[in-house]
Amino acid sequence: MEDVLALYEKPYDSREPVICLDEKPVSLHRELRSPVPAKPGSPAKRDNEYQRCGTANVFGVVEPKADRHFTKATVNRSGQQFARFIDYLLRRYATARTIHLVMDNLNIHSRKSLTDAFGEEKGRHL
């Protein structure tokens, strides 16, 4: 924990961004009844009944010192999707010398996910 707090206290350097990553599963819903739009004197109305249409995953990234954040939806939360997201993330930060990536210890957050998806050479590079 002390290492993470020390990393957060470092001054901002665009060549060495500190980025926090997490993901969240989301359920996908379909409306069963059409919403009623707002009218003068009457608020919009939406029924709470829905049909469940599966799940998806949303990766979220925050770079607190640069006041940047973005999300990316994926089909699921697999090692393959994590690896693709890391590749996408590195392309967004192509000019960075080093990226300090803060994330939890979920089993897919590993070098193995990267090497399984991209092969040994590119996976280790990422």
C-alpha cells in the first residue's frame, strides 16, 4: 500500500503517467414497455420491468493527475479481453516512456493473459 501511495504522490509527468484500471460487469436490459417522454407539466416515465439480455464488461481507466478517464466495453471479462484492452491502452499512451499501471490482483491481470493473447515476444513487451 505504501508503494501505491508513494506513486500517487509523485508529481505529474506526461512521460510517466500513473493510470488506474478496473473493470465492472454490467447486465444488459431491454425495455418491455416503451418509455413515455416528458410533456409540459408531466415528467418522463419509464417502467421498471425489463428483459435481461445477458452481460458485458466495462474496463475503466482513470489518470487522476491529468484529469483523464475513459471506458471501453467488452463482450466479457476474460484474459483475452484484458490483453486486448492493455494493447489499446498502450496505443493511447504511445508517447509515454513508462506507464505506471495500478490495478487489483484479479487473476486475468497477468503477463500470462498477454502472452496467451499475443505470443511470448509481444506479450512480454506489453
